[in-house]
Amino acid sequence: MLLLMMTLAVLFFATTTVTANAATIYALSNPKTIQDAIDNAYHGQTILVRNGTYTENIIVNKRLKICSEHGPATTTVRAFDPDEHVFEVTVDHVEISGFTVTGATGYMQAGIYLSCIADNCSIYDNIVSNNSIGISLASSRSNMIYGNTVNSNNQDGFRLLSSISNTLSGNTVSSNNHAGICLWSSSYNMLMDNTVNSNNDRGIYLHDSSNYNTFAGNSVYSNNKNGICLKASSNYNMIYNNYFNNENNAWINGNNKINSTKTAGTNILGGPYFGGNYWSDYTGTDLNGDGFGDTLLPYDASGNIKYGGDWHPLVLQPDIAVTKVGNVTEGAPSTLVYFSITVNNTGNCALNPVSVVETLPAGMSFVSATPVADASASLITWTNIGPLAAGESKMLTLVAHIDPDAAGTLNSTVSAEGKPIHGAGVTDDAYYVITTLSPAISVHTTATPTEGAPGTDVTSKINVTNTGDCTLNPVTVVETLPAGMSFVSSTPVANVSASLITWTNIGPLAAGESKMLTLVTHIDHGASGTLNSTVSAEGKPIHGAGVTDDAYYVITALSPAISVHTTATPTEGAPGTDVTSKINVTNTGDCTLNPVTVVATLPAGMSFVSATPVANVSTGLITWTNIGPLAAGESKMLTLVTHIDHDAAGTLNSTVSAEGKPDSWSWSHRRCILCDNRSLSCYSGAYDRNPNRRSSWYSRDIHNKRHKHWRLHTLSGHGGRDSARRYELCLIHSHSERLGRFNYLD
């Protein structure tokens, strides 16, 4: 055989030989062809062929391993002479792998040919195409031929002639012009897990006494004449666990076994038992769910299986179910929703691949997935969670987020699709609905009074309303008091820390429900101007982010003040002289005073004549009960005419006192009683807030002490609402300026 030039390639080999001597590594320089490398090699060495196209016909007559460096996609051996085999093996224990082998188109020529003395060889991972015969064995035995692609050859893909005990496994044999695999007078061979499809004649063809062969795990489909054909006295062959889907699945005569006994194990469809074969034209029914047909037995290919038939035909019933549950059925924006997606193979065959696609609705966003998924906008895709055996389930977890602008119902869809090893895929869908909640809260507050002098108690009514569509719990309310105001009390009880008044939880608050809080605060002494008080409410839905609202109210701290000035004409006179006094009362504060009481105290030696406006006269006391209201900055002039008595002598001291109360003042909200006293001082006393005890002070503390000429002139106080207040009390004596100090605690 001529060995011709190598094109577009560089060839090298590193070799080892295993003999009686130690292994030796050899290197040849510049081999021109694969055949050169073989000719210069020793038994047991390896020839490694670099990328390229080699045009030659090769005789392998030494026990060598011949393989390409990077596989058949980059290394081609093409026949120089089409009337010769591309590779002809004439010795045993040869390995050939990793080549595209083509061009032996002469009659009965093969891409790879094992002659009668080529035993125990391994032919694997090759692409053998466009030859007369793809791979041919002649009287060859015990060879392993696996993982090859044998297609588009002019006659058979594989041809075994008088060959025994060979194994063909995992090969893809397609689009050959005659049979995919042909056995002539060949016995005891094992054909397993091959794919034999789209051949122009038969898929598998046995004749001329090909006996005791085993066919298992092969997928034989879309072949033009028969899927499998046994004729001409081919007997005792074992055919089980194969997939046949051809226009004519079988033509078998002779004494052959078309099924094994029912045995536990994963069959070619992924079902739980070995037994017979899958036949696409079998129309029987599986009555007990074991994956085998129980009617129309045995299957005989419409009479084309001449003796017996398949008593355990496989039934292909792919099915898939998907379910989806979430940890919540409703949630506010920002709620994390945990979906559990269960995919179950409910059919009787394995599914692979199994893809799962989650479609999130507008208003929801992807957070994470287990196992990891591909996320693209609203599509979350698990490309393949298979294989999934019959009856097997897998759980997926998806975490999604309710978006801030989500509203209404959110319909989430998951679709699962499983593909059986053979046949069309199956699908199922599941849905889950989340109701988007719209939590909201409002807080409103009113204060009474809205202005007051220092010492005023302000009662705030705080109304908290759940204005959303879901329960809020907890609900926290915080009042922030401004400088100038102090806490007095709250209902319900709150936590007080400096200026922060906190109701930790007034919830749960159902949708539409309101709760009223009461807060009593106190305008501090020294407070002035506007006092801005803030109340904040925060409610938390069961799921999702909390909601808040604030309210504000302003208290005006008043600064009430009053002054009184008097002039007398004349300032001296004999007994019987009338003295006219002009009394000017001015509101020097920033708020209206009402009532405004003016009391003139006449000394001994002077008597009342007249008053303008009219006053009440009682002994030496001339009283204008109320000349108010007196607006801020407003003045009123009173006129008092008195008379120097006949027995009067010396200096006569007359005193005028003015008392004004802010409009907001009452006994229940006592603030300050002001006095402007001529030549008087003030002493301290204690007085309970009960207004009905004012007169008892006078009687019990003055008259009981037998100071009949003392009287209570003015009173001002401060202190807590629920404790005794401290008052400034001014006393005057009818005959002198001497003052006394009195204390009363009820």
C-alpha cells in the first residue's frame, strides 16, 4: 500500500513500549506521515498526531496506540486511494482514537477495517463518514468499539462479518445508505446503548446465522425499512430494553427472546423495571402502573415477530407536575416572599432536561434562587434541574420582593417542562397570588388651650388612625416636647425620657381603627414665644416596611403683666378736704387680661366719696370687680374721690392693687395672679389646687391666728397638677405695713 504525503499538519509522537525490558520513550524527528511514524515505532508505543489533514492509507501492523492530540474536529485522515481502507489493522491490541476518517469509497472499503487477526483492539471517539463502509470487522473478535460517530457511509455504518464477542457501545450510527449495524454470521456480540437512526435501510440487521447476540439499551428510530431485522436462521438472540420508533419496528423470525424477566432497574425510558422494549406502535395499556403494557400481549409488530413476541412492552407515559406555595398571601411593599416550587415527575419515565421558568408579575422583583437560576427582567429560569427519574421530586426556592409601587393582586406563574429520553416533552403550570397591602397611618392632635401663661396645663388629644387596608402591629407613638414644656401625665401610660414621651405599642390597630391618646403637659416658668410640639406615629404591617405620619401643634407661651399707677390731687389737706385719685391700669403683657380687679385700700382717716366707674365699697376697701377685658397694651383710667376725715392726722397711706388674669386662666387651670402693691412684700405659702379651699385659707390661717386686721390681698402659684402648688401670698394690715407669713398644707 502506498503511503503518501501529509498536508497542513505537523506530526510527532512520544512513545513507550512495554516489553520484557523496561519502558522506553522514543522521539522521531520529522516524520512525514502517520505511516512513517508507524514504520519507525515499536510495539506498545503511542503515536500522538497533531492537528491537520493527513491524506494517506494507513496499515497498522504493530501494537500501537494512535491518537490525535485534540480530537476529530481538528484531525482528519483522508484516503489517498479510495479503493483502499483508510486504516487497516492487521495486528491485535491496537488503539485508534480521535480522528475524522473519510474517503474510502471503493466497493467494500472501510474507514477503519479490522482484519481476521485483529483482536482485542479499541476503536473509540472517531468520526467515520463518507466511506463505503464505516467500520468493518472480518473474523475479528473481542474488540471494544465505542463512542464513535458513524454516519453518511455508502453502505453500512458497521459491518461485522464472522466476528464474535465484540462490544459496540455508545456509538451514534445514522444516515448510512444501507443498514446502520449489520451482522453477518456473527455471534456472541454485545450491542449496548447505541443510537441508530435515520438509516436508509434497516437500523439493525442480522442474517446468515447470527446467533446469541445481545441487544440492550439501544435507541433505534426513524430508519426507513425496519428498526430491527433478524432473518436467515438468526436464533437465540436477546433483545430487551431497547427503544424502537420506526415506521416498521421489527421483522424477526427464528427462535429469539424479545424481553427479559421483570427486574428492578432503570430502563431506557427511565422507568423502574427492566423487561421488554419500547415499541412506538404498541397500543396496549399499563393497568398496574409498573411501566409495562398489560393488554394486547405479546407485542408482535403486527405479526412480523414470527415466534412469540414481547411480553413486557414498555409503555411511555411521561408526565410532570409543578406546585408552588408562598410563605405569605399578602404583604406590604418591601415584603420578602419565599416561594417553594416542587417539580414532580409523575410519569413512568425519566425526564431530562427539566426546565423551570418563573414569571414574576409587575410589582415584584427577583432577590435570590436556590439552586441558582438565570434572572432576566421578570423571567427566572432554571435551565435544567434534571434528570428526574419517574416518581422523583425536586424542590426549588425563590425569594422575591414586593416593589414600593406595587398595588392590587400580583399573579405569579411558574412553568415546568420535562423531556423524556424519547418523545415529546410534557409541561405543567402553577400559579400563586399575592395581595399587595397598602398600609397607611395618620395622626392628628389638638391642644387645649393653644396659648397660656407659664404654669398652664395643656391637654393634647392625639388621634392615631390606621388608614390602610391591613392590621398594624406594633404601633408606636412618640411625642417630642419643645423646650419650655414639661410632662405632667398621659393616658394610657407612656414612657418618659426627658422631652420624649413614648407609647411603645398601642396596637394592634385594625384597618380603619383609631385610638385616642391624652397627654397633659405644663408650660414651664420662663417659657416664651411659640412652643412647637411634634407627635410621630409609626405602624408596622405583619409583612413589609412600616409606615409613618407626623403631626404638629403650636402653643403660644404668654407673658402676662400688669401695672397700676395713681396720682392724688391734692396731696395734702385739712380735714374735710376731698382728694381725687386718678388710677391708671395698664396691661403690659402680651395677652388679654380678664377679669381685671382693682382694689383701693383707704387708710384710717379717709372715707369714700365716689368712684368712676362705680365700685363696691366695704369699710376701707374700694373694689372694681372687673374692669376687663384689657387687651395687651390697653390702659383704663379709674377715678376715686375720697374725703379726709375730721379726726385724721399725720400721713395717710392709701394703697391700690390691680390683679389681671389671662383669658385662658381658670381655677382648674390656675396660672398666675398678678399684683402691683405699693410698699408691700411677698411671702411663700403652699396651697392645694382645689379652688374651693381659697376661703378656708383665709379663715384658718389668719382668723384662727387672731390677726383680724390681716387680709389676703393677692395670690400667685405654680407646681404640678397632681401635687400641692407653691404660691406667693401678699397680706396687708389695715393699720400698718407690717406683713406676716402663713403656710397651709391640706
